[in-house]
Amino acid sequence: MAIKMPNPAKLFYVDCLSVQIYKSETEMAIAAAEIVQQYLVNLLQQQETITLLLATGKSQLKFLDALIALGGIDWKKTILFHLDEYLGISADHPASFRYYLRERVEKRVHPQQFYYLEGDAIEPVAECERYSKLLETQNIDLCLLGVGENGHLAFNDPAVADFQDMASVKLVKLDEINRQQQVNTGYFDNLFAVPQYAFTVTIPLICKAQKIICLAPETRKAKIVKEILTADISENCPASILRTQPQANLFLDINSASLLT
């Protein structure tokens, strides 16, 4: 029996950005999955393949499970990329985003192609160039995002985010808030274990996506959600750029929206 898609408790716009608030993270994940599934199914009726840019992290887990469980998507016609990866980390490291996506997505849906950022590449600058060229040959039909507690999108922390970035992929140094978040969410034992540098897709490339779905549940995101929606649009809060993107949708639960009036 089909699960009825939950209705948002609130739906409104902040500038160009559509914001939907749900009663729980589970309802948020199911609703976002339904919307994405319908979008991808419709798109596959119009074109041979579709290209997705995927996020990782705790915010994506229930969503990915719900999306895959829905079925109806011909994954053999999908080309997948991901947003970021730690520098110097192997694909088999439990905290590697390649590991996360291989186990939670690739092995379950078997896409036509999954292009991974090689975090342990011998020549990191060349790896940026390689991945940039791959991305630039694609029309990104859908970008999935989470939001960092410092407002980052992918690994575009405030100190390195550039809304006019000429690069598509770059190497960045991670700030301490970002690195501590990785510890708090259980991906590393302590701050010293978190790599200091990472590869990231840049803000302008993210904004080129035809559709953007950003998931930001949980109380720990409440402060940054308020800043995204009420502060100035600037690199000091990289995710605020979503307010300029009419193709973007921000999904919240009541906990992450708790500081909004």
C-alpha cells in the first residue's frame, strides 16, 4: 500500500527559496523523497539519462532510504556524482564519503555510472581538474544538499566560500566548527582524527543544478537555519545563497525550524 505523502506544517518563501517545515524528520524525509521521485520519473520520460549530485551526512539517511524504497526510478539511466571528499582518506575508510555512497546508494541501485572524488589521489590538484572536467560535461538535473552547522554547502565553509568562484572543484582547509561537527555526528573519534583539508564542489556549480533539494533537520541546525533565512545573503553564511535560487527547496523539521518566528 502506498504511503501518503505528508503535508508540510508550513510552506513559505524567503526571497526565491521555497521553505517547507514538517512535523518530524521522518515526515520531512518521506515528503522530500516523494517529490524527488516524481521529478526524476518525469524527467526520465523526457531524456535518455539524468545526472545527480549527491550529498552525504546524517541529514540524508532517512531520505535516501525512503527514495530507494519508493521504486519507480530507472537507476540504470542515472549518472551520479558527489559533492565533496576528505583529502588523504581511502575509499574504505568508514568516514569516507565514497564509502558512505557506495554502501548506501551504489550497491543498492546500480546506476549507469558513479563518478567518485578520489580523496587519496596522489596528485590532488590534478584530481580537482579531472573531476571538474567530468562535471562540466554534464547538465546537473538534481543537486541534493545538507547544511553544515557553520552554514556550509558541501565543504564550502565561510572562510573559503566564494559565490563568484571560477573553479568547479577545489581543495579547501576545513574550519574547526566543521571538523567538530564530523566528530559530534560520530564519523571520527576526535578532532585530531578529522582531516584538515578536503575536496569540494564550489557554490556556482551547485547553483547550476536544475533542481536543488536541501535537507536540514534536527535541533542542532536551528541556529544556522535562522541565520540562513534572516541574515544577509553573504559568504559568511554560504547556504544563504539558496535564497537567490528559484529552483531550490529547503526542507526542515519542527526542531530545525524552532527558532523561526
